[in-house]
Amino acid sequence: MRRALPLVAAVLGAAAPALAAPAGAPLEIVSKVLTDSYAARLETLLCALPDDIAHAGEHLRAQRPGLPAEDLAAFDARVGSATPALLAACRARVAQALAADEGPAAHYAERIHAALAAGLAPRELAEARAFLSSPAGQHLEAQRREADVQALQEAMPWARRVGPALYAELSMMLRAEVGPVPGVPAPEPPPTAPGRARLRNAGRIGDECAPFYPADARRRGEQGSVVMLLHLAEDGRLTGLQVESSSGAAALDVAAAACVGAYGQFEPPEVDGHAVASWQRLRWTWRLTE
């Protein structure tokens, strides 16, 4: 999280959601526009991953000058392919956390809704709605994002709670998609597990993970199955992930890791009546339904 904070000034203006107002009551519309903009700023902040990801190959060249150029080139290509999908998975994960009832977006919405209702007459709200949907309103909103520090500061305790688990998931996804680092032997999972783990929420995880289906992959008609090796701790927590068999699309592989990390609830296998850590295989299929 410390690496991302210096990027705040640079990224606050990066996400500029369209402010065209839909039909409806002006109070609800103006409140939603402002809340969506606030959520977009938090999403951009949390998903401003360090530049080191994009420059991983450069660091390897400096640290291990004897590595074959073709290995480094292949590593660079894998990093470049995985990074957009990783960011898309991060945004989906943060959007899901923001949408929670106890999330900062809900708190912000309550505050801004009450402030608008108390401070503006219906006529003024209608004018605000029209202004926010105009080019001048969009320009003002972009400027406001750079200066609205207080709301982001209030969200920092939430970000500190969400961040560690989020970045742990992203780290697993990145390792799963990029694969072994040149010059560093990849860890080999045990060939057999002491028993099969059970996915406790198998009946509903498909619906929960539907928002993770990458929009670009949908447009391109991409679908397929990815087989993942999951390392589960004794309490069922997911502590490691590798892609054993790709779906053929990096975005789908990362999205599968994202949704399993976000929603998977596992019951670990037992040996002699005691839960044990293990590696498990899980096949995840992305299928277009339209």
C-alpha cells in the first residue's frame, strides 16, 4: 500500500466516469453521479499497482545479467499480457468490495444525499443535474477529483482493511499467469493430495463470479476452461495458486483466479480426523450464454 500512495496525485484524475445523467429524480441522480465518481477514485487508487510490474524484466536484467535474452523476452511478453487482465480483475474485486453495505461508497452516498437534500432546493438540484451532464460539469468534476482529499482520507481505514487481502490475491494471480521467473526454479506442488477439498459454495459461486467475466473477452467471444492448482491451508484459506492448464486467454485465466480468490469457500481434506493443508485442482469454465 505504501508504494501506491505516492501515485495518488497522478491517478486521481485518471478515471473520469461519464457523467451523463439518466432519467429520474434530480436528488437521486446528482447523489449517484457524485457517489460513482467517488467510488471510481477509490478503485483507481487501490488498483494503481507499482510500476515495478511493468518493468520486472528490466530489474531481472540488472540483477542477473547472465540470463538468456530469449528467456527475458518471453518473461516480458508474459508480464505485458497479464498486466491488463490483472488490473481488470483488481477493478472488479474493488468494485465488489465498494458495493458492500458497510463499504465507503454506501457511507459517502448517505452523507452526500442528506447534504444535497438539506442544502439545495428542487430547482437547484435540477440545475445541478443538467450541469453535471454538460461538458463544463465534466471538466469541473475532473478538477474536483484532484482536490477532494478529505473523502479519500476518510476511506483510508477501509483501504487498509481491504488492501492486504486484495494484494495477496493479485500477487497469486500474477504468479499464476506470468509463471516462473527466469533463473528462479518454480515451486513444484505435491503430485498427490491427501484427499479432496470441498467447495462449500459451489451452488452459488457461478452467479457471484459472473461480474468477473472480462468485458473485452465477451466482445471477442472468448470462452474456455482453466485448470488451477490451489494451495489450501488447514483452515481452508487459499494461500497459493498456479495455472496448470490455460484457457488460452490470459484475461480469462486471471479472472478465474480473481473470482476464486474473492468468493471461494473451501473445506479442507482431513487425515485421521484432522484438517490438513493440501494442493487441489480446480477447473473453472467461462462460457458465453448469449
